[in-house]
Amino acid sequence: MKKIYSILLVAAVAAMSTGCAEKKAQELSFTQLMEQSSPEQVQAWYNGASRLDAEYTKAHAAELRAQKKLLVFDLDGTLSNHKCPMPEANRALLDALGKKYHIVMCGAGNAPRIHKQMEQYPIDIVGNYGMQHAKVVDGELVITKQIVTEVDAAFFLEKTNYLREKYGYTNYYGEPIEFHKTGMVTFGLLGTTAPKEEKIVFDPDRAKRRVMYPEVLEIFKDYTVYIGGSSSFDIVGKQYNKYDATMEYAQMHGYTKEQVLFMGDDMGDGGGDSHVRLGGMDYIHVLDYTKIPEMLAFLLE
């Protein structure tokens, strides 16, 4: 089975026992992982070495069913269209998978928004790239973790106004920026209250935002910037990403990295799921959210 995780053990102190080395490797953050892995290994992850395609999952279905314990899902583009409810088939898929595996959502949006979009589906949620955790208790969503960081609103407004004027996005709906409670900032090119129908068709291949992305990265170089959602950029602290968020949740529940399988659509550079690919975590790249039931059928055989 293609498994690159074990290579990380070389980064542990040589005098440690094998068990301690494995524990140490499990605790590495994304930044530490990149620093302590060989250039060849980082390049392999960059090339998507941990992507499990249809040919691979078919050939190794039984092995994967035995190995994987925690299934982690992105929402928009993976289980639903952007900002839309899940199709009934995908809801049924989660029902079936939940009987055999531990499942959790890991999204860019905040947990209440994800919960509402999923029509109150009872599932744990990791929101804002790991800045927020929530679970359903007696039918109600309860926030169990919320990191709150202060941001310089004037700075963000000044810089995003400059970008709007330069790239021609001066007309927008609602507010120009969304400041989340956690401190995450969403710079929506169409504004905070743009109609869902307009957002979906605005930049499906992210080409419009990729033109801007190098300059957005430079302006917000002290942050991590994602080409988020269908028409926006998400800006968070350097340490927040879906790889670290997934590993934190996994460790909290006693799972190792090799027991995790991540499902996401946004694996490209700058994408919200890109750190999962770059960190060498096993993942399935979902190119069509309506096809995910057949893509994951091997887990239910």
C-alpha cells in the first residue's frame, strides 16, 4: 500500500524507541512536518502522492476498510454545491458511513454556518480551519472550542479596498469583508450578501482569483491566505489549516494519521484543502460532489 507516513519517523530523535518515535511523528504540526521531512518527500506530497484514486481504492478496498477509522469531510464542493444543502444521496451516504466509521466535518466556514447548511445534520464540526470545534448535544449545536484573535480591521479594509479598485470589484453586495468571531477574515469579491446563484457561477475554476493571488499573498504575508469558497479569499493566522485541524481532532479521539481519510475538492495550491495534500495525509479528491457516493462505495462493501 502506498504509505508515506512511515518516512516521517526518520525525523524523530534516534535514541527514542520506535513507539516514542511514532508518537513524536504524530504530534508534528504542518510547519514541523515540512521542516523535518526530506526535500524528496515534500516534493512527493506536493505531487499528490497520498491521493487515493479510483484504481487504488478498488485494488486496496479491504485493506482501506480495515485501516481507516476517521473520515473527514469538507462541505462545499465535496458534499454539496457551494452554500447549498446536501443532496439526499450524500446525506444517506453519511448515515451509512457513520455506522461503520467516525465521521467529522472540517470546513473553512464557521461551525454554525456549516451546521445550518447541512440542515442540522448531527455531526461534529471543525470550523474556520481549526479555530472552532462544535458538536451536537441533545439536538443542539454546542461550541466546544473557539479561538478568538483580534485583527486590525482598518488594515484589512484599507488593503482590500486597494485590491478591489485595482482589479475592478468595487461593486458588491452588503459589506466588503466578513470578520469572523474567531478572527478569520473573509474577503468576498462579491460582498457578504451576494446572491448564491451569482457566487456559484462567478469563478468556478478560480481563474479570476488566481490572477490576484500572488499580490494578495504578498499584502497579507503574515497570514495564511486561501482561495476560499466560490468568490472569496479566507485569511487566517499562519498556524491554521486543515491538516493541523484534522490532526488535532484525530489525536483528541485517539486516531493516528494513517487511520484518517480526508475527502475534499480544493486540493490545488492556495486551496482550502491544500495542506492535507502537502502534509501527506491520505485523501480522495472529489471533482464532482454528486459522484461522492460511488467514489466512497468501497468503504461500505
